[in-house]
Amino acid sequence: MSNSIFLSASVPDPKRAPEFADSSNSVAITSAVRALIHVTLGRRVLVWGGHPAITPMIKVVAEEMGVDYGKWVKLYQSKYFEDQFPEDNQAFKNIIHTENIENDLKKSLLHMRERMFEENTFKAAVFIGGMGGIIEELNLFQKHQPDKDIIPVISTGGAALKVAELTNNQSDNELCYELDYVRLFHHRLGISTREERFPTPDEQPDKVEDRYWKRD
């Protein structure tokens, strides 16, 4: 689908990335990820590179909502991490496993990310919290998906602050101060609260107005 949403998010590790952990807010990161799932599930395809802190969140929220998320999420996972795949991966029906390149972490991640951005057409990219990998994903996203919306949720801290700086969004009051993340994503992604949730993308009407709740 041409209106897919890319999610780049993680909870910074104080040992691996203290420069990002110091500014991050783990509660805000969790709230923002949960809100994004709430807004998009059954309405837009959500694509992300498997992260052990984020994938379980997405699974839990989807199950709480009672929506079959099999066709609405697309999880990319590098075989470099094959012996570390979280059990939650098994819950997703739409996993794309990318090659382990020379058993090299950087090469394998680059390959996975390039496939994500070459194989999908996105409307926007959402950046929540995160460490250095988020900056790398921003650069690749802008290379492969130019002129698409960049939404760094500044209030979550971490690498999202750097994304905001690099994209000249650091003074955006809504991204800085809006803590009602459901409201934020409805607005920034242009998804009406009136849109119904559909079982699969194929069942979703092409015309946005035809997706709205029918009123008697």
C-alpha cells in the first residue's frame, strides 16, 4: 500500500548509548508506541525493523484491541539475530527475514533497512526515542523515500531529538509538548477518528471517505 507508516523506535540502553538514554523518557516512548498502534491498526500498514523492546509492545496492544494484526503490520528481521529472535515474533504472520551479510552486524542491518525502504511506499516515518540506529534509518528513509513526512516525537527524547534537529523540526510545539499521542498521530498522519478498521488492507476502500463509520 502506498500509505504505509514506518516506525523507528527503541528504548535507549544507558550502557550502550548513555548520550541518548540521558534525554529519553521510557514511559513516553511506551505511550507513543501504544498510541501509534491504536491510531494505525486496521487503517494503515505499519512497517518496522524488529527490535526486542518494541515488538512485544506492538503485539500486546494489538491483542488488547482485538484486531487481527496479521496483514496490517510488516516486521523486518535480519537473520544475523536468528538465535536471538524474541518469542513474540511468532505472533506475527507477516515477517520478512533478511540475509545475514558476512556475519557482519552493520552490513546485515544496512541490508535489512534498504530492503524495508525499497520494498514499501510510505506516507510518513515516525521516530520515537531511540539510539544511533534511528539516525541511520532517517538517512536511508530520506534517500529512498524523499519528500515524505518525517515525524520525530520530540517529547520521547533519545535520538528523536537528533532527528528533529536534522529535519528542522526542533521548534515544532506539537511534537515537543503534545503528550496526547493519539491526538498527535491522528493529526500528523491525517487519519480521521471516523475511519473504520478493516480486517485486511485488501478490504479497505481506496477512497478515504468510503472508510468512514456509517451513520444512521
